[in-house]
Amino acid sequence: MPKRILKILFFLLLIRPIVFIVIGLNIRGKRNLPLSGPTIIVANHNSHLDTLVLMSLFPLSILHNIRPVAAADYFLSNPILKWLSLNCIDIIPLARKPRFISKDKLFQTCHAALDKGNILIIFPEGTRGVPEEMGRIKSGIFHLINDRKDTRVVPLVMHGLGKSLPRGEALFVPFNCDVIIGEQLPLETSKDKFVDNLSTTFNALLKQCLTRNNSVK
Amino acid sequence: MIFDVPQNAFYSILVIFFLLMTASLSRIFLAKKNPKSDFTELRQRIQSWWWMVSFLFSCLIISRTTAIILFGFISFLALKEFFSIVPTRLADRRVIFWSYLAIPIQYYWVSIEWYGMFIIFIPIYLFLFLPVRMVLIGETKGFIRAIGITHWGVMLTVFCLSHIAYLLVLPVKNLDAGNIGLVIFLISMTQLNDVAQYIWGKSLGRRPIIPKVSPNKTLEGFIGGVLTITLISGNFASFLTPLSANEGYFAGLLISICGFFGDVVISSVKRDLEIKDSGTLIPGHGGILDRLDSLIFVSPVFFHYIHYVVF
């Protein structure tokens, strides 16, 4: 399968050397990293590098199962980015402003990927926002997992990449990045409870970051 | 002469591998004797030692250039770890970018043996250049703190550590040991000092020496370490360095005292930031700064002692 090989080569030759040597990760909770699906990894979002760092954590042999859910309006906007996103990273494009689409239709590709046993990466803040600051968590993810009892949700927090490549900057500067993988989240019955629980978990994981004092406010 | 490695340096490499083998075997023996205790951290620690020592010796043996590149790379990892944990402003990203560029330049001066430039490039030219670059960005809020932190980081991780690399390009005075011998002497004495202070402190330690920074460091550990390293250093100096035995005793004293202060200075940085380790790069040890802390202070002092006494 050429796409699978392309993805492996892209990570092996380009992304992994950058992630592990130029950036450098402080990984905690590696044993909580899910290696099989259907699973959704929910992570905080500071930088474009987030997705690439997260995907580098997985063994190359299951890399084809790892699918980041990404904003269609951004990643499909120009031809080069579109080709990279669809072939080398293999994103699941998602419409960010789904006013005229029903929820079922919106999540169709996500459900199909989960049915295949994929591991999805979702950034529930929806945008990179201000570097290293938690944005408001959106509830879309609750609707995605609500009727799927087979799907695990694993929280993951990254810190430091907002310094390396913040929004609107083109110059990359090396800084270490903390990656803290939490334990699987329990199922919740209501949307608000789920969002509350996720935000408490994110804040608890952020406290374990070695780089947490890296900015002057 | 094997691989062009001077004889005494080669023997010391063998001795160090023998010591590591002893450590590994003792760990296995301990684990067999106490099957209930958890030796994971000790195992990781020793395993990491094997990796670090093998990597260092390979680079030293392959060529002088390889070794200089290795030390440059170590400086990069240490500087990156420093900038990742200390508070910096988003506006200073470009200044930090320039400080990284100082690494290849500093090690280039080492490789062409330009001592005059090597010794002033970071303390003078970079010292003046970084605030100029910062002024051009124009953010004045937090300026003093930002420039202080940035330059201090480069001094510690690039300027101080590059002295180890400069030992490699000095004229060879002890033909049996070569310059590799000097580097092995410096690094092994510094690391042995950490071990000796720890062991003396664990077995005899009562009076805390600097309780606000490191509650586990004791006066007994410090004195025990200083005596041990002074003795060992005096006995091995003429084998691995151009120093005489008496000069070797004094070198040991310097290494031991500077090593202690390097350790507690980096501890204070971590304590200020309320973190236990500076990173997770080296399993069982923590970050690279946790491992290099004593070496940062020992390297320039040892270098200038050698430079003063021998050259």
C-alpha cells in the first residue's frame, strides 16, 4: 500500500529526527499510550507541531492506524498542504463550522475510521489559540463518542511547542516539549460533565510538565 | 597503540569498562538476593552509564573532529534543556535562536585552535550581541531578566563545556596519555566525585551542608568526597595528564570543590522552578543538565589550572 509506506517514510526520515533530536521530548505516562483502537486521543493544541509530535510516539508498524482529525478549511486550503495532509499524515478532514450539516453526516468519516479500529487524534479546543494557554474545550467530541461504548478516550497534554512554533510564526526555535499521557477517561452521561472532567484532567496533567514555568506572563 | 589511542588512555578506558561491569554484576547480584525490592531505577542508571560511556569513548577514539562535534551536540542538548525550563518571553525567540547559533561558532574556534577567540567569543562578543538583538525587537518589559537568563545559559552550557573540547587541541605533553587522557581524567574524576560524595554522605552524613538547596548533601559527604578524589587524582594524574603527583593532588581538590558547587547551583535552579529533574533524556538520571551539573563548573577551572601549570 503506497500511502502507508509514504507515511512511514515521511515520519522515519523527516519528522522523527526533528521531533526526537531537534525538539526533544520529556515523556511521562508512556504506559498509558494506547496501541490499538477504537480509541480517541484528546490533546491540547498549541502549535502545528502538536500533531507531528503526537504521531511520532507510536511505533511505525501501527502508524497507518493513527489519524488526526483536522480542520478541512485550513488543511485543504492550498494544494501542497492538502497533498501532505492527505497522503503523508493521512488526516480526517472535518468541517469546523457545521451549521448546515447534521451531526451524523459530520462525523461519518470519524465513525468509519473508529469502526476500522483506528486511533483518532482530536484537539477539542478546536484551534491553536494563544500559545501555552488552554482554550475553551468544545463539546463536539462528546457527541462523537456518546453512542459508541466500544471507544476509549485517552487524555494527553503537551507543553513547550507553543514556544518552538507558535501561531503566526515561521521561524522554528528548538525547545524541549513535555508529553504527559493520562489514564483512560471514564464514560460520562452528560456533555457538561464530560467537558468538566476533561478540563480538570488537562489541568492536572499540565502540572506535571517540567517546562510549565517556561514563560513570562 | 590501538586505533591510534595512546596507551595509558586505552588502559583507563579498559578500567572504566571493568568498573561498569562490576556495577552491572553487583546490581544483578543484589536483585537476586532481594527479589522483593525494585531495582528498576538502579538498572536504568547503570544502563544509561553504559550508553554514555560507550558513546563518549567511541567519539574520542574515532577522531578529534568527531569528539569536538560530540561536545558541541552535548552543548546544544544542554542549552535547549536550560531554555526549556527557565522563564523566557515569547518576544525573545529570535534572541534564543541566535544563542543556538553560537554553539557551532564556538566549537569552530576550538577546531581551528584559535585560543584568543575561543576564550572571548561568548564572554564578550555574544555578551554584547545578544542585548543588541533584543533591543532591535524592542520589548522592554522584563528586559533585564531576559538578557541575564539568556547569556547565563549560554555561558554555562556552551562556554564552560567547550573547555572540555579545547583540552583535545592543546599540544600533547604526556605522550603516553595524549589529550584523550586529559579528557578521560577530567570526566571520570568529576563523575567519581559525585559518586564519592554520595557514598560518604549516605554512610556517615549527619550535618546538612546547604539544607535550603539540597537537604541530602552533608558536610561529611563533602569532606569524604574531597579527600577521596584528591587522593585518587594525585595517584593517577601523572598517568593520564602532564601534571606531577603533587599538582595532581591539587587538581583533585579543585575538581571536587567545583564539582560540588556545580551540583548545588543547578539544584538551586531546579528548586527555584519547583521541578525535580531538568528533563527525562537520560533514563535513571533525569535530564542532561542533571548529569552535567558538576562538569559545567569543573571544566573551565581544570582547564585553566592545566593551562597555567603546564603551558
